[in-house]
Amino acid sequence: MGHDIRRVRGIRVLAAVGATAAALTLTAQPASANSFGPTYADNKAHSFFYDDDLSKAQRSGMDWARRNSLGAKTDMTTSVNKKYNRQVDVWVYATWRPTGDQKHWYAWTTCVKRVSGSSSKCDQHTIVINHKLPHSNYKSLSCHEIGHSVGLGHSKGKNSSYKSADRSCMRGNPDHNYYARHDKKHINGRY
């Protein structure tokens, strides 16, 4: 009987060691291991083209978010192309004719060209802004949509105080102009 008790204790000890190792492995994941959506940018250089149909406020908000939310606060580099070409990473334009559910969205981001042989890396995105549903803050809306173009998903829960490092433009209804500390870790971990 003593032999059986030692064996049971040994199994329990091994199970506890295994559970501890699994917990450490799960918590030691790199920042890029979660929070990213099904597609993300193919590299850390993100070039933009702004179409002529953007309003002054939409263009200004997009350019501000590109420079101040993404370019200045993460490891990504950004640029603007004066003309559209197939090398542009993000083509930003506006529409008066949204369809389906998009009629109720301020803007949306879509991967339009995947990297050959990859189901998740995106070579080119479009960001479309809905002219029929104006937004009160195009800086926060642009921060949100650019976040999708680099792979961030929506943040959940309520934002904390306005100056908190945990406040994010990636909430479902963006009301902040920057990425949270957590978002920046994910971006820098990926790129």
C-alpha cells in the first residue's frame, strides 16, 4: 500500500509540474501572439495613398493618425505616395454609396491583395470612409482603421481615464486618438 501512495503522489507532482510549465508557456507568449485579426500587414513600412474624394477633415485626420498614432508611437514607418500604384500598402478613399451593413459604418478596412502563398499577410488594404455617416473625430476614426490595416482587432471593455496608457482607438466606437500600450506592444512585437 505504501508503494501505491508514493506512486499517486509522484503522479500528482508530475501533473502539478506539467500544469505549471503549461501556464508559464501560455503567459510567456510574445506580444504579437494575440489581439491580431485574421490579416496583417506584410512588413513594417506602411505607405498610404489618399484619394481625391476625401474631405479635408477626413484627409487631415488620416494624415494625423498616420504620423502621430502609428508612425511616431510604434516601430512602423509610414509614408504618403502622391500617385496610386500597386506598391501602395493602404489606399484611402471615401464613398457616397455604401452597401449592406456598411451603410451603418463610419469606415471599414479590407485586405484587397494578399501576399502570394499566405492566408494572413496582406500586401494591400483599402480604408473606405462613409461620406453619408460623418464622424465627430476623424483622428480617432483613422487611428482605428489604420490599426486594422496593421492587424489589430477591436479592443473590448470601457476605456479608462482619458490620459491613461490603456485607452485605445481600437474600441468599437473610437473616441481616442492613440493606441493603448497593449496595442503598441502587439504592433512592435509583430513588426
